[in-house]
Amino acid sequence: MLLKLQKQIQYYAETISTVTGLDVDVVDTDLIRIAGTGRCAKGIGESIKNAGNLLKTTLKGSKPLFIVNPRESEICKGCQTKADCHELLSVCAPISDGKTTFGAIDLICFSQEARERVLSQRAIYLNFLSLLAISIAARVNERQEFEDISDLLDIMSQVVNTNNKGTLIYDAKGSIVYHNERAKEILHKTLPSQFENFSITPTGCTFSDLNEYTVEQENRQQLIVGKYVEPKSAASRFSKVFVFDTIQSVISHSPQGSAPSFDSSLDNIIGQSPLLLQLKEQITATGNTRSSVLITGESGTGKELVARAIHAIGDRADAPFIAINCGAIPDTLLESELFGYVGGAFTGALSKGQIGKFELAEGGVLFLDEIGSMPLYLQVKLLRVLQERTITRLGATRPVSVDIRVIAACNDNLQELMAQNMFRSDLYYRLNVIPLHTPPLRRRLGDLDLLVDHFISKYCTLFGKKRFTLPAPIVQKMRDYDWPGNIRELENTIEYLVNIVSDQGEINQSTLHAGFLQNENLSPKTPPEPDAQQPVIPLKTLEHQAIMRALAYYGDTTKGKKQAAKALGVSLATLYRKIEK
């Protein structure tokens, strides 16, 4: 360890020699000469084991040695260089902190005048040399501590960079004294000096367990999320540590933005029929673009599957895919879900605010399912987002830029909704840049065998059953069936069959439920009678009964729901919303 302080110890030796007129020799525990003056200046960095009896003895003890007649001392017996020794007096002390010995320091007299001076002040020289040895030992410990801290910081730096989070360390004055590479990357800084003139201000919003902050630098703003940590030690020269990341990175590692657990690639869209092959070609052609997509098709035809495939094959595949069903969320909450809000923006709002789906989808895809159910006032705001690529949280005044691709889906006839002034035509044209249509199962029955095989494999694996083959009569029923629920209904049918199949792989057709694969009877159905025992029926119940009567009369197909909505005097979007309540 003394070797690492060689220059500093040599400076000490030369200074002591100049002041005292004595020669100085310093060695480490291996008797390697670390520093020396005068006759001891030669051989620095080399071993003096052959001439180091006094130093050897000093290293074994804990107290200074004062040798008046070096060549006559017991210590000098057996010294290989005794005949060439010209020392007249020697004062030698171990360099030790009381626990560890690092080396030894020797003050040597080569003149009679120097010898007499040291003899006359023996106690002073012994005390001086002891203090000097302790001082050097303290420096060694400081150096060791410094190296330990440096090693710890190096390790911490590696861990911090491996963790892939931005890290800033502040000193007591609030200046940044450490930043890692990820911090430079997130904040777009390339020079250490750039970490001096910028501000980090909390917005009051949170995401997961992190706080949101606005970074302002050189007329540029960006949002990040992170946490400040203050050291517990009052003596620490560091005031706080800030660990942070981009919102997009945090989202991508959260359940909301993580990749789906199922295969969302194009291969997961099963089928080889002409209509499906055409749809796959259209999906492939539209992957690497930011243009909006409008997917239409009946319920259960796999519109979200198409949206996920577009995301999976495109250049945004590594960014979030955020889906929201516009028909499943009350109008009063849909706006805050989409745009987010600041704390206290409205009654019932979280005190720390909330980040909306548009921001959660930053860099990726926002899938708006059941777009026809979106209220008109929100359609206006969505149109502005698509045009300006900025959003403003509820209760906020500062717009936030968003880089997203919007994919919308609808099983309503948007043309009819536009005719009824229920859907804005300008929004329709903005969304319908790339129109895609998912064909109903009845128009792609050539894919039936592939789909049946896929779902049998899926549910047999899930339920721990052996693969089996459907009886020919059931297969024929499937071919004759209209499949109003499309792929979703087919999957539910296969799940039902896997549940009732015997261990021998047989299905007793006589045990199938009465309505199994029966096409809808288009004759009017008898509506349920009101409860004669209840003189006053709540309006909500009456409304529900009216809807059920209409659906019972017109049928539960998409066509039947449209007729029911018209007969009830409500829009199709409203009917869907009330059915789901």
C-alpha cells in the first residue's frame, strides 16, 4: 500500500532530511525501499532484505528502536552488509495504525555532529519519528478508504447503469456531482457542464409509485418520472439522489404497457381463406406507418387481434400497445381516462392526478375499440389530437406532445351514425385513412377446420385432456350454422365441447344443450311479462325490460340490435352501453 503513496512519502523524506540533516529510509513490509535520501536514495523500488536487519526487527515490533552503535548492537549481528555499514546512529519506527503495520521509517546519522545532536535530544527525535510514522499510517488508511469508496462507487455505477435508470447525485449545495450514462441519454446531454443550468419541477402527478417531473432546459421541456432519496447520515456530503426514467420506459415495464401474454403476431390470425389472406396483406402493408387505421367488422371477428398484429409487425413493436373500450366506460370518466388529469381537477379525482391513455401509449399504439360509442364532445378533442399531436390533461394548461398511432375499431355502421349526427364526419375521415374490414366467420367457412383444430389444441392443453376429433354430425352443424357471434362464439363452442368430452375422446351428442348450434328463429319471440305482484316498477327496471323485449323480438344479432335501437328510439351506441350496464 505504501507504494501507492510513493511520491508523497518521498516528498516527506526529502523535507525531513532537509530540516534535520539526517538521511531517511522508508520500506514496506516486504522490505522494498519506498523512499530515501542521501545514501539511501539509491535502489528505490528495490528490495533491501540483505541490509535490513534493523528494519526487519522494527517491522516485527510495535515501538520505535533507538540504536546508538549500529554495528555493535545485537540486532546487527548476522547482517550481510555489516562490513560496509557506515551508520553512526539510527532511530527506526514502525509505520502502523495500531492494528496493521504498513512498513518502517528510519532516521540515520552518518556524521558525528548529527549523532551528537540526536543523542542530546533523544526523546524529541523518538517522539517526532513516532508521530511521523502514525501520520503516514493515517495517510495510508485514508488512501485505502478512498480506494474502497472509489471501488464502491464504481460498483454502484455499474449497478446503476445495469439497472438502466437515470441517476443524479447532489452535493450539500444542490449541485449535481454525479450522473450516469442513462441520465445523459434521457436528458439529451453530452457534456458534464450541461448538468448545471436546468430545472426539475414536480407536476403533482404520479405514475405507479413514481412522481412526475417537468424538466426545463434551453427552452425545451420534457416529462420524466422518478424519486428523490435523501441520505440518512447527517454528516454526508451528498444531499440527495434522484433516480428517474422516461414515462415510456416505465410504461413498457408495467402491466399496462407490457406485451400481451399471447402471440400477437400476424401468424396468430388463423386462416387461409381468400378474404383472410387479403386482410393479412393489408395488415403487412400498413405496419410501418403512423397513419390512422379504422377496423370495421361484426362483433367477435377479431378486430383487436388485427390491431395488435399491426402493432407487432410495425416499427412501434417495442413501444406500448394501450387498448381502451370506449363503450365500456361511462362518458363522464372516458375523458379523464384518455387525457388524464391533474390533482383536484374534478370531484372524485385522485389528489396526485393521473396519466391518461394517450400519454401511456407514447411512442406506440392507442387502440380505441367501439369508437362509435364516443360522445360527440370527446370526438372533437380526439380530432384535435390527431391533427396537432398534443393533448392537455384535465385541469392543466400546458399541452403535452404525444407521438402515437391511433387504431380505432367499430362494429357499428358509422355511416348510419353520421347520418344521425351521432358521429362526426371529419373524425371519420381522419380515422379512416387506412380502412380494414374483418370478415364474418360465415363468409370464411373454409377456415373452420383450422380454427377448430387451433381451439381444440388450446383448451385440451389448458384442461389437461387428450386431443380428439369432432364427430362428423357436429362438424356439419358447424358448417350449416350462421355464427352470429363469429370467432368468439366458435371459441366458446369448442371450450364447451372440450369440457364435456369423455376421457376416451367421445362426445355424447344426446347430452348437448338444446340450443347447440341452432340458427336463430326469425319469428317474433314472446317478451317476458312484467311482475303483476309489483305495483310500481323502477324506471331502470322498466328500461331494462324494454330493451330485453326488443332484443327478444328482433334478435341478438348485430342486425337485430340495430332494429331494436331504432324501435326504442335510441342510437345503437346508446343501446350497447345500456346492455353492458
